[in-house]
Amino acid sequence: MTPSQPAAAQTSAAGPRAGRRPGPGRAFTLLQTASFCGGMATRCLEIAVAWWVLDQTGNETLLGLVLGAGIAADVLARGALGWIGDRFPAQRVITCCFVGSAVISGVLAGLAFAGVYNLALVLVGVILLGLCLGLREPLLMSSIRSVVDTSSVAGAVRIRSAMNSLSSFSGPVAAGALIGPLGYSAVLAVACGVVAVCAALVTMLRIPYAPKSRQQSSGVASWAAEAAAGFRAIRHVVPEWRLAMLAMVVDFALFPVFAVVVPALVASHFPGHTWVLSIVESAFAVGMILGSAVFVRWTNTALGRHHTVPFGFAALGAGFVGTGAAVILTDADSPFLFTAVASMLLMLSGVGLCMVTVNTGTVRLLATPEAFRNRMVAAASFLSGIVMPIGSLASGLLSRTSGEWFALVSLGGIICLCAGVAWADRAITRFLRMPDDVLEDAYLREFPHAFGTAVPHTEKTPL
């Protein structure tokens, strides 16, 4: 998950920084368009590769290995390569990632059209795509702070969250609609073209960049030191570390709900009604879109983000608990009733997730100093990602031994406990209470030791 993002924006007393537009303008539009189209293409690529592997091998275990390798590369890249976005111009790094993804997907499309299937080549291609994705996505998030004014960060993060939710929802739909009439080879080619367009859009950007002083050492040791500095920073910034721990707990429970528990529940209780799975999982995505676009702004205005975040944890967990209870209370011969109830509850969970991620993400972007911003975003994402496989294993065992309903109730209950922790934690709530203009570089003021002497105070210059 990456807890992330915020509330009613307040105007900075100091005004816009030099080189920044007053509000989400052309630069943010280009950045977010590239992000949205890239997300859609990524989902289409994943599904097209899945169809290709299954068509050639018919082996679901092999498919799991290929896709798992891509996910592992994505997660590891966020932890090991996040420093690149802080050390080099963001525009160039993002462009290189898009170009690399376009080349790789183009090669895969060429192989598919030629009828050449080689597992090793497919596996290497998927791993490289995962590396590009893991480097690109945190940087697309952290770059928001460089292209919008302080008072517009909250709104920009809400837009990004809504668009990401929409791409996750519509990407598989688009892939399914294209694979049927065109085949997976054509979908790979279309995805290649879309990613190439994303690269072109990013080249039209002008993301401000302040040259960083280079360390004298180089090579693997220097890279490791750069990556370690990001984790050291998040470890010593008290609210970020505690939010990262809460995010790990949430993702431990959240990912397996839709990857393992809900599919197993539908297969066990409603065999032959696969449409139930599609509708209830889509309801969660719709809740995320509504949460990002509407409800986060409403709750932040009415309650403040320091209350919205705990309520978001509670809503996320309560939706899962309620869905587990619905399994017991509805008859196996009533798939329509279960679908209606579960869809409403999982929509609530989707709204709750965005109440957390939009607010915490906004605080992270505003409070983190520029020289460490991408590493903080990437490190938080990495810490969340590494617990997902463990959660899938644990939830699978729990579902098998105690039933899917019990797994949902248990996982939802764990998330509800996070609401209490977030509510009671003074370090978290203190920063969530701060207005946006006060949050500007607040972590550097409050925790200077976390960033050492590597934070340059240089004025930004355009690329």
C-alpha cells in the first residue's frame, strides 16, 4: 500500500517556490497523463504475458513463477534503487524507465508475433519490466512536489490516487477486451506503443532539478550507502517509521484478501458464479476511486486529516470484517444477496484505504526534504511490499484451516487495531494536524539527524 496522502490544502505564507507553477498546471497534467497511461499499459502487459505463458505451457505454476519474479523485481527496485531518483534528474530517470519498458515490451511483442516462445527470455523481460516499474512509480509520486505549489500538493495527490485506482480497475478490462479479438501478441504491441507515448509526454516536462554534490566513492559500496541512507532516514523520522509499520500491517492483511481469500471464498461458497468475484473486487476499486476523488476532501474538511486517517483504517478493516460476517449470514444459494452486501462493504474498505494513503502521502511529500524525498517514498513502498508474500501464505493457511469467513474477520480486525494505534500516536497526529505550509520540510527541522549532512540547500534550476 504505501500509506500516503491528505486534506484541505492551505496556501503557503511564503508563496510558490521559484520555478513552480501555482497549482496543478501543464507539468502536472503531463506527468499524471503519463502515469495513468503507463499504469494501464502495465496491467495490459501483465495480462498479455499471462495469456502467452498459459497458451504455450498450460502450466499455472510456471505462470505464478514468471509473474512472481516480476513482482519481486518491482519491490526490490523500490528499496535498492530509490536513491537514483534523488541523485539524478527525475525527468531523465522517468524517461529512461518508460523507454526501457517500451523496448522490452516491443521485443516480447516481436517474439510473440514470430511465434517464438522462450521461457528464459520471457522471464528476463518480465524481471526488467519489474525493475523499470519499481524505479519509475515512486519517482512519479515524489515528482509531484517538484511541479506543483505547496498549496496544491494535497489536490494533486488526490488526483493521482484516483487516476491510479481507475487504471487498476480499467486496465484488466481493456486487456480482456483486446485479447479476445486481437490476441495477446497485439496487446503486447499496443502496450509498447502506449509506453512509448508516455516517454514522449515526459520529455515535454520541465521538472526543476537542483544538482546534488557527488560522493567521492563510487561503485557498489556507494550505491549501497545511498540506498541505506533512505532507510536510515525513514527509520529516524519517528512519524514516518510508525506509519511504515502500520502500512506493513495493513498490506500484510490487504493484499491476500483479494489475491487469496476472496477468490477462495467465491470458489468454495458460490461455485459456478464467477461473476461474484468480478463484482465484489470491482466494488473495492470503485470505492478507491470515490474515496480519492470525493470522500477524502470531504472528511478532511469536516474532521481534519488527523481524524480522517484513523477513521480510514477503521473503515478499511470494518469492510473486511463485515464481508466475513456476510458469508455466515447469507445462504450459499443466495449469491445475489451476498454480492450486494459484500460490494457495499468492500466499497467502504476502498474509501477507507484512500482516506489513509492520500493523507499520509501528502504529508510525506511536503515534510520530507527534497534530497531524500524519492528514497522516503520508495522505502515506504518497499517495506509494504515485502510483507505481501508472507501475508498471502498466512491467509492461505488461515482460510484452509478455519474458513474464509474467519480469515476475513481476522485480517479486518488486525487493520481495525491500526486505527486505534494511529489515533493514540501523538507523533503521527501532530504532523497530520499541521497545515500544508507548516509541513514544508518539517522532517528536516524536527529530525535533522535522520538526514545527516547530505541535504543540500541549493536553489532549483530547470533542466
